[in-house]
Amino acid sequence: MGAIAAIIIRREKDVVALFRQAKAVSPETAQPLSRVGASDDVALKRLRRRAVVREAAPDRFYLDEPSWTALTTLRRRMTLVVFGLALAILAILAVATWRSQPH
């Protein structure tokens, strides 16, 4: 599952880069997906659901940079929390194992 998530996140970053390259970064500079070069795939659908890619007018989309920043910050925090929990569990297991050993 982790590998699939990594692939999707990589693809999301690629989609964001396409919008930046096309300078479709505000409602005023929104572009059709065909001009941006983004295909309507899973990554784009996820970004639209999270309001990172928004529709300014029919068939004209743009990257909402504050939403992208918020999403990446949230992901970074979640990663740190999971990593911290894993370290805490390992520490508890290490102490429990050490205490159960005859001294």
C-alpha cells in the first residue's frame, strides 16, 4: 500500500508542476486541462477533491497554492506523527524485552 501511495503522491507533484509551468495559478490565469497538459487521472481527481486544483470557469482550472501548501504540510506532520509513534512503540518493546531478561 505504501508504494501505491508514493506513486500517487509523486503523480500529484507532477500535476502541480504542470500547472505551475502553465502559469495556471489563479482564477485569472486558469487554463483548460489540455493546455496545462494534465490528464484527468487519479492524481488530478484527488487534487480537485482537496481543492488544490480548482475550476474557475467551465473547463478552466488553476492550482490553488495555499491549498497545496496546506496539504503538503499536513502530510509532513502526519508522517512525523507516525514516525514518532513507531519510535515510541520500539522504545517500549525494547524496555519490556530488556526488563524480561535475567540480570
